[in-house]
Amino acid sequence: MTSPADAYLQRVSRGMVGMDRRVRADVLRELRSHLADAAAETDEARAVAAAEPPAEVAARYKRMYGYGRAFQTAFVALAIALAIPTLPLLLYGDVLPRLANAAAVAFLVLLVAYLMGVALAAGWKVGLVAGMAACASRFGTLAALGAVAGAVVPDASGWLLFTASSLLLIVIGFVPGAAKERWQRRDVGM
């Protein structure tokens, strides 16, 4: 049977998924020590009942330490993958231009929402890198399409729109996370 402290720590640990495993282990060791100290004064069940809710503890440590490298890399890789179909790739598969453009716009909207979510969840640094990677992915995809299919962007206004929308992804990856960090209530206590 699981002790109340072990059950509490398991819930905290689940809330810290995505953090570096060594940081997570250190945090759990520290929390176990605090619970043991509190249990020495009363008992374990009361110490756990008096502790802060596990979800709040996990969220605070996740805000403090952020996601680990593996999760950050996954966030960036997904941004790269989502950026590829933001170009009307379906034009090269005998699909109607209107449908190809609609699919590209839908993926662009999805990419924007994803970058905003990454910036809010993982912070402005990860959001910025994901936005830069998505921007580079769009230019790389366009270069590959140009090499395979010839001229892809027909005129200067198309280039301007493509470049502006691609560079805007960097801003979108940065701003929500920076705003959240700036306006977030500062947590001074532990």
C-alpha cells in the first residue's frame, strides 16, 4: 500500500512531466524531506493534508525550472513540421488551387496557435526558437519547391507577403511568452 506522502509525491511528479528528470528528482527529494520534517511534528497523513495541493506545487516548479531539453526539442521539431504544409503543397498533386490554398491557410492558423501555446507553456525562449525554426522551415520548403517545381512565388507582392508572414512567426513565438512572464504575478514564497 502506498503511503500518503508517496501518493502526494506521485501526483506532484505527474504534474512536472516534461521537466528535466534530474531537476524533477531533486525537487521530489526536497519535498519528501519537507514532508518527513512535518510528519515528525504530527503524523504523515496530517502533514500531507496540510501541504499545498500537488498540482499547484508542480505548476510552480514547472514555471521556475521550465521544460527539459527533450521537450523543448520536441516543441521546435513540431513547429518545423507544422510549417511545411503552410505552403500550398497540394498544388503539385492535381488539387484545385482554391483547396490547396485553403489547406495552407488552415495549417498556418494551426501553426500560429501552436506557437502561441508553446510560448505560453514553455516560455518566450522556447517560443522564440520554435518561431525561428518555423520561419526557416517555410523558407527551406519554398527553396525545395523552387528547385523541384520552378518559380513558386510569382511576383514581388507574393514575396513580400510570404516573407512578412514567415517573419511574423518569430514574433508570434516570442510575444505571448514574454508578455506572460512580464505580467505574471510574482511568486515570492515557497
